Amino acid sequence: MSASKEELAAFTRMFSSAVVRELGKQGKSGLLARLLYQSGSVQTLRPEATVGDAFDHAFHVLRSLGNRDEYVYRSAITQKILLGRHSLRTASMLGEARVGTSKADVVVFNGTSTAYEIKSERDSLARLRSQVLAYSQVFAAVNVVTSPSHVEHVLRQVPEEVGVLILTDRFALRVERRATCDSSRTEPLAILDFVRLDEASAILREIGIEPPNVPNTQMRGALNELFADLDPTRVHDLMVTTLRSSRSRSSAENYIKSIPMSLRAAMLTLKMNDASKQRLRDATRLPVGAALAWR
């Protein structure tokens, strides 16, 4: 579906954290109203359309080959893998998970850990190899999710154990090369750097080691000494178990089903209290005409 650069820019910003947080905080968004005008959605939507319909319309345009941004890829992983293959009862998802100096776009914890690095048709591949090598120190499986136009370049740049998925023009994820799942190649110190202090302490207790009783300023150093000699597979597996509990979104399962499909990836990577989530859901059910008055 063709769209001008101005329309694509407006549609992309509709799914930004600024818009989503504003809807949660206030139940309305002046920025969203301005973006609806800029994108021309007001003229293309049917009279009875809701704010949720406007988000779905924007997403439908963005998911067309050539228009796709990082959020479209994140949504594909959310819809096809987290909510399609797994569920919020059995898996947890993190967005922009920091590993060293890089950020994995999506990480899914189920029986193991899988990182997904997104390289859309708009992205450079300059840092790709260093990114996937860093993720392999923490996660058992690493995948690159990319476009048909990038796939040959990606296959040449990443190690053979890294999986490559293509987001097709039909919005399906096709496996070009399957990832090798191997927790033994992870590094306990890299895992320690990735998890929170309370999660690191929980991992140690499961192993049978009492966490250090030192001031917070000395805690990382003391934990480094303990984690350095631990078995990588054991630490990785306990990280998965711990994070599936500490980062669980299972209580949000019914809520996620109640909001537009196009917003689910955004809501699963943002933290909101119950009141904010309710305000956002109520806002998506309002007529678009009401939203235009938010400007």
C-alpha cells in the first residue's frame, strides 16, 4: 500500500511510547490527534471508526513491504511467536533488552531464551555481527528477523548458529535458517551483567549459594567473584526460570486480548498501572471524531 513519507512518519509516531503513555496517563493524546490529521486518516476512515480502528489502519499501511519499520517487526514477533506459538502464561517477553553496549530488540523466555534482532529494510547492518555475538553470551538462541531485501547480506554476516527469519510480504515469519539452541556457550558474567541484583541473588540461592552480605556499592564486584566459576548452562537455565517469574506478564493476558492487535506489542514492552491500562483501552473505543478534539 503506497503512502507518502509524511504519512509514514505520522503512522510510525502513532505507535511511539510518547503517544501510548499519554493515552494511559490522560485517556487522550493531543499528539495522536495531530498525527491523525497529518496522516490523512480522518478522510480514509469510515464515519463510525474508533481510535482503535485508526491504529489498526495505520498498522495496515506500515506492514506493507517497503513501508515497514522496527515496530512492525516487533509486532510480528509478538503476534506470531509470543502470542501465537506460546502464551503469556508460559512465556515472558522483554523489549530492548540491554546486553553490554547493545540492545536486543525482543527476547522471549519460555523453556529457554531466544533473542531477536530486527533489521528492517530501513536499518543498517553495520553493527549486526557484534550484536549477535554479544547476545550469544547471554541467550541460548539468537535470531535475526529481516526483510527479503536484506536476507542475503544477513546470512553472510552472522555465524551459522544464528537463525535468520524473513518477514514476508504476507506478514508471516519464514525460517530461512534455524537457530542453534545451545546454553553451554553462554557466559555467567554476561548473564550477571544482564539481570537485576535481586534476580542474580535468586539464581545463587537456587544453586545453593548464599548471596554476599555487602553494601550495594560492593555487590556487583562480590557477585562477579561468585558467578565467574559457575556452570554456564546451569546459570542460563536458572536465569530463564527466574526471569519468567520476575518479568512475567501472565496477569495481563485478558487485557492484551481486549485491545487492538496493532497495540499489543507496544503494551507488552511498556509498564503501566491498572488505571492507566484502563484509560488507554477506553480511549481506543472512542470515535475518531472525539479524538480529533484532543488537539
